[in-house]
Amino acid sequence: MSAQRPAYLFPILAIFGSIVFLCTGTSWAKNALFPEVGAQGTTALRLGFSATLMLLFWRHWRTPIARQDLRSIALYGATLGIMCLSFYLALRTLPFGIAVAIEFAGPLSVAVWSSRRPLDYGWIALAVIGLGLLLPLGHDVHTLDPAGIAYASIGAIGWACYIVFGKRVGHLPVSITAPLGAAVAALVVVPVGVAHAGAALLSPGILLTGLGVALISSAIPISLELFALKHLPKHVFGTMISMEPAVAALLALVFLAEVLSFTQCVAIALIMTASMGCALTAQARRAKPVPAVAEAA
């Protein structure tokens, strides 16, 4: 039992680390790259560089891959590319926290679909209430840009598929799925970014910033999330990822000097409680001894 707890703790910490890196990198990208190369060019730099970094670091070519696994990796990578591009397009007209909250409908749907126990639905309900309180972020939701909402909704669908397809390749080493998935995602978005931004992508300053954004917001988070998906059930991953809107709001306070209201603080507390409760419940189930009859079966 003691050997199981650390093995379960690390995937949970990996999710938290992924969220922090992702939100930090996205804030940096929106401030530094959006004005120069737009959302499309920013996505192309982010995924293009992250794919290159991971291909060089993981050196996946040393391991043979079955054709069926390659198909699953292609689906995983394509949904990753669509998710990232749609989210960055939404950020052009939506506040960061609102875009994240809308997009979170994807992993929340996976959590609801995959849950089997009443207590799981209790944690999900807390996350939903928290997101409902967090969504406005001081803005009138009726004045939000419809196109931005549509892009965030497409991102939500992409995020749900990303979790499902990521789980399908969970039996493979991260050294295979992370670089190849990012490479497929780059093939999806780089042509779009080049068509939009053109030669501006080749500016030395833009390239250097894009490299940093890729490392912080893609290469590290993707690797951490795949590690977590490999060791966590889908509904646990989906509920744990509910921390992202809360982290996004907190980082917006740090980087953009946005002051949180009391309601928003309550929302963050609810989301964090749901995430921790889901993790603790899942860990307790995993640590529960298996009956001898089940073991024999």
C-alpha cells in the first residue's frame, strides 16, 4: 500500500505543474506575441518549437511503434492542435479566465461521462458551481464576443477528445506520445500560422520569445499531462484539471493586476476543493485492498 501512494501522488502533482506552466506561458504569449504575429502565428510558434524540442529530447525513433498506435497518436496530436489554435483564437476577444472556463466544459464532460460513483458527481458538482461563479470575471457575459465563445467551445470539444485519445495511447511511453503528438499538432497549425503571419515569424526576437513560450506552455505541460493520463482514470484527470480556471485567474492577478472579488475567491475555493476531493477519493479507491476472489479472477 505504501508503494502505491507515491505512485499516485506524482501524477496529481504532474497535473498541477502542467496547469501552472501552461497558464504562465499563455499569459506571456498573449502579451508578447499576439500583437506581433496574431493568435495563429503564436500557436504555430508554440507548437512548432515544442514539437522540435520534444523530438530532440525524447528521441522517439529508438522504439518501434505499431500501426494502430500511430493512428491513435495522429488523432491525439490533431485534437491537440485544434484545441490550442481554437483557444488562442478565443483569447483575441475573451478574457483569459472566461476562455479557460468555457473550454473546461470539455474535460468536465469527460469527467461526468466517465464517473460511476455518487461521490464523484459530488466533486464534479462543486467544480460546476465554482466555474459558474468564476465565469463572469467582472464582465457582462451577454456582451462577450460570439466568435470568441464559438472558438472556446471548439476548444472544449478538442480538449475532451485530447483526454480520450491521450488515454488510448497511455500504454505507450511518454517519450513516444509526447513528441509525436506535438509533431502532428504542429503539422495542423503551422501552415495556418505561416499563412497568417508570414515572414514576421522569422524575426529573431519573435523566434526567441516563441521558443520560450513553447517550452513553458507546451513542451513541459504536454509531457506532464501524458504522464498523468498514463496513471490516472479519465474522470480523475478531468476533475483535477478543473484547477486551471482558478490558476488562470490567480496568474491574471499577478501578471495583469486584476483584483479578484469575494465571489471569485469563493469560486476558486470550490474548484480547488473539488480537485483535491476527487484526487483523495481516487487515491483511497486505488489503495483499497482487492478481494481474494477478484484476484483469482
